[in-house]
Amino acid sequence: MHAKEKKVTDREQYTPGPAGGAQVLKDGEKWTLILVRELRHAPEQVWRALTDPAELREWAPFDSDGSLGTVGTTVKLTTVGAPSPRVTETKVTRADAPKALEYNWGGFDMRWELEALGGGTRLTLWTNIDRRYIAMGAAGWHISFDVLDRFLAGQPIGRIVGPDAMKFGWPRLNAEYAKQFGIEKPNLAPKAAQGSTDQ
């Protein structure tokens, strides 16, 4: 039980660092969020975490019912932490291991690029998000990337998504990213008070 106690303690002590590593490409109403994170782990390890259903369960904001590692594969992605179950059927449109992965999740195009960097990986995510929610998305992915980094290092703290993220600095990150992206005030959706990650 000692290991489990340590896991809880590590999770309780987790606080995300300041907003960073993100930029937005603005094209009218269509905005693209670009997040870059340098990880200490080899591209092959990161690739497994992006494509293997068991590893996705450790950090990603969705579950997958199959591997995302093969072009043409159709999988169901289930959003975790949503107020009601949200399942998206998607087809993997690019899977160039361990360099590039593309698919669509709930209407969001997801493009991942992995670049070897020393002994680690520069991971870049491009995803289109409604501009009203882009700071929220950046805050959520920031926390997911932190959890991914700890998982890959063998120090898992468990997935932090949905309403759970509110306890781990998500509101601060949302405000910081909104400021960085030039959004006057972070959008606070009306349902927010009822427990969605819209704050």
C-alpha cells in the first residue's frame, strides 16, 4: 500500500507551472492551438503514450477502444470528465511512427508531431478549437502534458481532466492563456458553475 500512498501524495502536491509553450494561429473564426512540450523521453516512448489505449488512459482527456497507431483504423474515442458520455468515432488519417499522428476527436483535428531532441522528444500538438474556448483548451492540454511527462518518467499521478482539473490550477492557467492569446476575458460558459471544465 505504500506505493499507492506515495501516488496520492505526488498527485496532491502537483501544481502546474505558468502558462507557456502555446501559440494561436488566428484565421477569422477558425483558430488553431499549437502546444509544444519538450519531454525527457524518446520518441518511441512518447508515440506509445499517444497511440496505445492503456497508456492514453493514464493521461489523455479521452479513452480509445483501439490503437491509434495505424492509418485507416477506426476507433471510438470517449471524452473523460464530460457531464454526459461523449463518444466520437474517428479514423486515423496519418500514423508515421514515431514522428506524426493525425485524427479527429469530437470535431477537433488533432495533429501530433514528435521530433527527436537529444535523448528526448519535442512534442507538438496542433488542434482547431473554437476561439471562445481556446484558452480553456490550452489550460487542459497543459495539465494533460504534465501528467504525461510524469507517467513517462515512471511517476504517474493519474489523469487530471474535466471537473477534476479545477482543483489543480486550471482556472489560473485558463486566465494566463487568455491573456497570452489576447483574449480580453476568458470565456466562462454558463454551465461552468455546474462542474464542466469551462470554469
